[in-house]
Amino acid sequence: MALKVVEVQDKGDLKRFLDLPFSLYKNDPLWIPPLRSYVASLLTAKHPFSNHAQIRSFLALKDGKTVGRVAAIVDMNFIAYHQSPTGYFGFFESVNDLDVAQALFEVVEGELKRAGMTKVIGPMNPSTNYECGMLIEGFSTPPFIMMPHNPPYYPRLLESIGFQKAKDLYANLIIGDGCTPERLQRLAQRVKTRLHGIRIRELRAKHLRDEIKLFVQIYHEAWAKNWGFVPMSEEEVAFLARSMKDLIIPQLALFSETQKGEPIGFILAIPNYNPVLKAMGGRLTPWGILKALWVKRKITELRVPLFGIRPPYRLRGIDVLLYTEVFRRGWQRGYRSAELSWILEDNHLMQKAIEAMGGRPYKRYRIYQKDLT
């Protein structure tokens, strides 16, 4: 059977690119269908990521049937920030066929080499500021919002064509019983006694854009030295503010400040909207939205995707204050569990703090790398 790889050139090709996961995962009850329109925006000029990146998308076809897909990504912000000619691969999906994976990545590697890249890392969909990583442990439970899910054979395909581990990411789970653990409350009280003048406030919804800018300011400072970090552009921040407007619950988006209002850190918890996405089936239809509104009422899980403390204020226990407060508010609102993700495998201080609060690592994701020689 003839196997070929073609570049996505028109709307028909893009539709095939977006459709592939729906056929690959049709028998996987844990898979969450993404919004097609959102994925399409990431791959085109509709998303501000494209202002500083080049994305070329490819399809693997066997006898006219789509059997794989991938994107070659050159992010100029990453290259400039890290002073490294490193490209990404992303949006990878494939049938369980080594020949298909080999064919796709031969094209990706060729594209990145022609762009001057000497290394490729991924999956990045399309960077660490968005969804990234490949699931390698924890296949028995569904993913939380904005976290990837893939078949168990994907790591084997990548490793068979020369990809190696670059970094692992952990997802931690905390199960609540409707109240904050006493140990955590005692820790928080000791921190409050020791630190005078530290206050916690919730996000001001009427000033969402300014609040998002403040959050990104803290995020850039707090994450600046983390592996794989890349700063977000102002356009991406504005896009984020618009897209997150209906997802953020102000009472679960918290800032810590000094008495004079100097920002210290932040924490964001959002409901795990994946059951809503599952009900919508990847499309914004009236019936899908009605189903989603019904499902939304039953969500009992939170995800903490973003947390950061500015370097001058670290190791003072402010993280305990933020976690304690966001969990207290979450449990009061009826949420009963929370995923803290993702955490770099070598961020031992953060992992230790999470485990001290009762969290446990239950999923592991991997970023792969390969030298382009």
C-alpha cells in the first residue's frame, strides 16, 4: 500500500488534519475531543502565536486514507530567549505503524533542518505555554483540562525513530473531603504569624485585561529560569484574556501582595471543563452548548495549571498561603479533588511541597528531543 506525506495546503487538508483524532480515538472513552475551531486557530494566522512562529502541518496518507499527522514549528521567541536553534514538533497523531511515524518525522526533521534548526523537541502544541508533553504513565484515568492524552504506543513509536527523553512532567492529584486538611491549615497559620502584611486577594473581574497582564508579569519573572520556558507576547496575553474570560472563576484566581500592593505571586484554579468539551463533541453547536451547560453543573474537579512566586519572595511559605486559600474556596464551592499540573521532574522543592499538602503524582508526561545531524 502506498504511503505518502503531504503538506496541509487548503481547507480540505486542514479538515482531514482536524478529523484524524476523532477516528483514532473513537473507541477510547477517556479521550476528550478538542474544539476544532481552537486547534485550527493555533495552526493558522488566526492565533497570535503565528506572529512569532512558523508552523507547517503535514498529513500521512495510505491509499488515500489519513493515518497520521504532525506539525513542524519554529518559534522565534524560544530561539531568541534560549539562544538555541531548536525547533518543535507538535500535534502528532498516528495509527500504530512505525512506517507512518518514520515518514512523518523524516519530513519534520527535513523542514527544521532547512530552517537552520540543530535540535527538535516536543510534542509542543504549540509551546510550553499551551498543551505540551506525551503521556507515558497514567493511562487509566481521563486527562484534566488542557492536558494531553494519547495511546500507550506513542512513546514506543518516537523512541524507535531515535527520540530520547528531554524532560518529564508530573501531574499531582489531591483528594479533598470538603475541608482543608488540618496540617495544611496549621502550616498556613504559622506562615501568617511569621509574615506580617502579606495579603491575598481575588482577581478583579471588571479589570480582567489588566489582571491578566499582572499575572503574566509575575509568570514571566517566576518561570524565567525554568526548562523550556518561553515568554508570551503582548498579543498572546490579550488573546488569553479574551479566551479565558468565561472560564475563570475570580474567587479561584488569587494574587498575593505586600501591604503596599507590590505583587508577590499568584495561583489559578479552574474547573475541569473536560466533561463539557466531551459533551460538545468538538463543535460549538446549539445542542452541544445546551448539553455542556447541563454537564458543567456537575463538575467536582479543579485543575491548578498556573502558580508562581516572584524569586525575592520564595521559601517564605507564601505558596502554602495561596494553596490553602484556593483549596478552601474550592472545597466550599463543592469541588472535591484538584490536579496540580504540570511540575517539572527536577522541581524538587515544588514536588515536595505538593506531597506535604497531600498530593501524589499519578500521571507522567514526557518531552522528547532529537539532534538534527
